[in-house]
Amino acid sequence: MAGKPVQYPVDGGWMTVAQAAEMLGVKRQQIYNQMSIHHCGLQAVVNMVRENQVLNGGYSGQRHMIDGRWMTKRQIAEMLGITVGSLKSWIYSHRQPDGSPGSVADAVEAYRAHEVKCGGSQAVQHKVGYKVMTVADAAEKLGVSQNAIRIHMYRRKASLSATIRYYERRKLKKAEKDIMNILGF
């Protein structure tokens, strides 16, 4: 027969491990495991779970203090709506003066202040006659997709100006053919 459950002092009252597990939304055995691993009492485990230092939803890894909560990099990335790789990339590309990686708190501030620009590099400017234009400008002018222009440039090893001449000749031939069809020839 089982004995009476042991009660521990928690938050100024007395509580069993089962009651603490129910209050925190974790399993009873998880609390016993944490008490054994950390060699501490129930109050310490309750505090660690509340501060997200242990048993934090299956997220493992180093924890960082963000907004008064202990969070993993995955949780921080989910909060910011970015990937973990983006967060790590920012941290390692913005090093401290001593050469160590940047802090996670600085990365969070940069993403919240919209200082991080996403979307690749600046568009390449091509010389076309006496003008300078991008592939996007040419696509808008010709009425075709940017992808079609890039594919033509790649497959034919052509410049943007040669590609523009190709699409203009093609458009002219199509117009002539349409006129001939209207006339019945």
C-alpha cells in the first residue's frame, strides 16, 4: 500500500509533487527527475520551470535572457518570425570588439528595430545603349517576366541589350504575323 504523499513548501504553502505538476502542466515524473538531477527541492524546480530554465516545451539548448524570460535560440527565432539560421548568421557576422560572437540580445534588438535587411543584394545595372537599366526595368518595358530575360541571357550568353533587341524583334514579327492573319494572307 502506498503511503501518504510527501508535502513540500512551495510559494508559502504546502504542496505535493502531483499538485505542482498539475499546476505547471508537466508530468509528475519530470519534476522528480529535475529534483534528482539538480539535487534540489520542489520550490527550486518550480522556479526553474516558471523561468523556462528546465522543461521548456521540448526545446533544448543554451538559454538566453530575453524580455525577462529564459529562451533558446529556436524560441527566439519563432518569436521574431525568422529562421534559426538567420539568427545565428546575424550573431556570427556581428562580432564583439574582442572577436567573440555578438550577443543574442543585440540580435533581437536589431530585428525588432528593422535594422536587418533581407532580400539579397542590390540589382545589377546593365548598360543598354546610352541608358543604364536593370533586368526588372527591361522586363517591365518588354512585358515579359524577369525570369524569361535571365534565362535568355544565360542560355545564349547574351548581354541585356542583345536580349532586349531579341524580344523587340520577336514582338515585331508577332505583330506582322497578326496583321497578315487579319488581312487574310
